Amino acid sequence: MLGSTSLEPAVADSKEIARRVAREIATLVEERRRVGRAAVLGLATGSTPLDVYAELVSLHRRGALSFSNVVSFNLDEFLGLARSHQRTFRRFMQDALFDHVDIPPENVHLPDVELHDSQIDAHCADYERAIRRVGGIDLQLLGLGLNGHIGFNEPGSAGDSRTRAVVLHAATRERAIRWFGDLREVPRRAITMGIGTILEARRVRLIVTGEHKRDVLTRLLEGGVTPDLPASFLHAHGDARLFADTAAVAQS
Ligand code: GLP
């Protein structure tokens, strides 16, 4: 049963979900512009948000949306790749969104992919400070990992966790083979915003699409709040909305 949760899904075709979420983002950016403020967006990688980014690019090309007042913070980034590597999340975001819109490059934030161990803690603390300095995240876009992770907060992550280095689970690395071609090429670690960081975003929009997400979506909708399913912490958020396509919603 879907039950009564703030995460009761709005079910729609995946293209329609992308249009709705992109429209909400565009409205937020425009509202902030009118009052001379920046819109702070939390962005995600993975296949799920690609349609949203395509919609945003299309709005921009039609002259209906400028990113000149957007500040972005991505959820996560691999650790241990060269900055020039083609599979960094920064490269992914450039290709999917940033290279096609007018976001000022200095407004874009992702954790650094190439850090010495001795630099990691300070880098993560800086990331949190940078988010606070701009007044926090207005809207955080999220996808859902097959094991219930959000960002790279793997099962077992604490509800009050902050931006930090994490060791990726085997299943997460397996799934990343599609980007890297070979498991040996997939990094073992990443930096991710914490669950606590994500929960501080004023709005959270979680998108779950595809039949392969059915089981994890069912667990999310049936279960309580548990570190075994990191996305379940979103049940406690006051303005988290879930958009799922018909393929992801199990027939009852
Ligand atoms: C990666 C990302 C997550 C993303 C997840 C799901 O692990 N770190 O932020 O939500 O993959 O990916 P996909 O949208 O491709 O299913």
C-alpha cells in the first residue's frame, strides 16, 4: 500500500515528470530573480535527472529561463579520478546542463574529484560552509539508488550525516560499470553531501523512474524511517515530493 506519507507519489509519464519538475525550478529561479536573489539548486547525476536537464536547456534556448542568478551544488562526486577524466560528475553536469545554459561558472559547485586524503575533511567542511554562506539550498533534486541510496549515502548512513568521504558499496560500483565500461575503472570512494545536509534543503524533489526501481520504491513507500534505506529519511522532511513513473510503481 502507498499509505499516508509526504512521499505519496505523483505518478506520471517520465517526460511529464521532467516537464513538471523543470517548470517548478524555472518558477523558483524567476521568483528569486524578481526579488534580486539567487536561486540555490541542489543537483544530481545519474540517468534519472537527464530529462529534467534537457527540459531546462530547452526552456533556456527558447528564452524562457536564464541561469544567471542560479547557484548550484551537486550532491556528490567520485574520489580518485583525475580532474580531466571523462567520467567525473563535473564532466557529466557540463555535458547535460552547464555547457548549454548561462550559469556563471563561479556559481557551480561540486566536490573535488582529485584530493589527497589529508585534504578531504577540510574540503568537505568548506563545501558545507559554501552552502550555508549562500543561505542554504532552495530545491534539491534527487534520484534513488537501487539500494535506496540518495547521493552516495549508502545503507547504514546516519540521518544527521554531513558532507564526507564514503566507500561505495559493491552494488553501486557494479551499476557504475555502465559509465566506466569495466569494474576496475570504477572508483572505490566518493564525496557525498550527508543525509543531514540533504534534509536541510527547503524543498526536495525525488524522481524514481523505470521498472528496475520497483522493488526499492515499494520498500520506500511501505517502510518506516531506517538507515537501511537512506531515502526513507525523506519521510521526515516537510516539503519532499516524490515523482514516479508508471513503470516504477508496482501494480497492487
Ligand atoms: C548514483 C548517484 C545518485 C543517483 C543514483 C541513481 O549513485 N550518486 O545520486 O541517484 O546513481 O542513478 P540512476 O538515476 O542512473 O538510476
